[in-house]
Amino acid sequence: IFNTISGSDGIAMGTLGMRYSLVSREIIVDSIEAVAGAEGFDGIIAIGGCDKNMPACVMAMARLNRPSVFVYGGTIRPGVKRRDIVSVFEAVGAYAGAKISDDELLEVEQTAIPGPGACGGMYTANTMASAIEALGMSLGNSSAQEAVSESKAKDCLAAGEAVVNLIRHNITPRVIMTKKAFENAIVVVTALGGSTNAVMHLIAMAHEAEVDLSLEDFTRIGAKVPVLANLKPSGRYLMSELIEIGGIQPLMKRLLDRGLLHGDCLTVTGRSMAENL
């Protein structure tokens, strides 16, 4: 068991600290490779829960190409009045414009973040969690679980069983992370109205897996996939509310039924996407 570094964009935004943000992804990849490579791990379980460490975990898995499972740390629960991190950003802006008082700003700051978990809308973390699940590198609905929940605890335990099965059958990340699997990830991100950061992260992940993926693939797929979710920041709802109606599995099943997903893609369960759904 080992940790790696991870910066917080929520703290760095608007400062020179953002110069380190994307660079941190590469440091995380290198550090995972260095430890897993040096110690000769047979398999890898990586837990991530923020913008850069999540794609970094999968990039390292692809680079090492040893049986691996990604576990999403989980989304945060909604704050008071369905607030989330963006509620704080907006309150700071309102305060700067003299539209709210000191006490009103403090009240938002104290009630928007109720505990652990990634930012609660379809921001980069939840987008990448969904993309990684669609890619086949995490277990079913790992992307749609709250950080503080029984389902997330079970997800962690199941990941241990899954990686042992992958080792036994020598199923490695590059067997799973094919061009069609990346197309599945793009389809799901598009249908969810996910973060545009998924473009650069998925291309970087594909590069490590030696898969040819480009902007043209996003344009081609995006032209035929409808946006089905109404999630923040472009929409109304939070990830926790998507979880309440079943997470992304029902969404993926609908996409599969419409012929928009490649159901024959292998996943970390050892079964195909269609079999999982």
C-alpha cells in the first residue's frame, strides 16, 4: 500500500498554483510506475478521487500493463439546500460584488461541503469516473457511489476479488483499453454532458495504452450521441441524485440498446460490457 501526491484545483484556481495542476498528473503516473515497477507487483488497485489523479491512475495502469482495477473514491453528498463547491465559488463572487454580507458568505461556506468526496456535479472527477467505468477499468457503478456509503465500501472489497481474478486469467489493461473501449468512454461522457477535460485525459490515457485517439474521434462520436443527463454545472442535478435513480448503469444500458456502445468490450469483471449490463 502506498500513496502519491495530489494537488487540489479548488485551492489552486485563480492563482499561480494552477501552473502545477496538469503537471501533477504526470508526476502521479511516474510515481505509481516507479513503486509498482520497483516492487514487482503482480496487480494493481488504484483509488482516485480528483481531476488529475484519476486519469493518472489509469495512465499508470496502461503503462505498466499489469492486471489492474480502478476504484473511484466516490462523490460528495449534497450540502444544505443542494449546495456544492460551485455554490461557494458563486457566493465568493456575489460577496466581491457586494451582493451578500459577510454572514451570508460564511453560511454558504459552512454548509456547502458536508464531508468527504469529489465535487458533486458532473465536473471532471465524476466525468472521469464515469469514463473509466465505461472504458471497462472499474467495476459496475463504481462511478456512481457516494464516498461515505456502504456501496463504496463493498466496491473496494469487490475490487480485491476482481484483481485476483484478472491476475489468474492474465487479463491486462491493454487487453481492456482498446479503441472500441475508448469510444465507449466518449459515448458515456457525451451522454452525461461531462467535462471537456475528458478530452485531454482520455487522449493521454489512450497514448499510454498505445491506442490512436484524437479530437476527430470526439467530433465523430459526439455528432451521433444525445445528451441524456441534466447534471450540474450545465444542468440542474447532482451526482447523488443520479445515484438515487440507479447511477450510470441504466444510462449505459439504454445506450447499448440503441447501438451506441460496443457491448463486446472486455471489462475488469472478466466479462463483456453487454454481460455486465
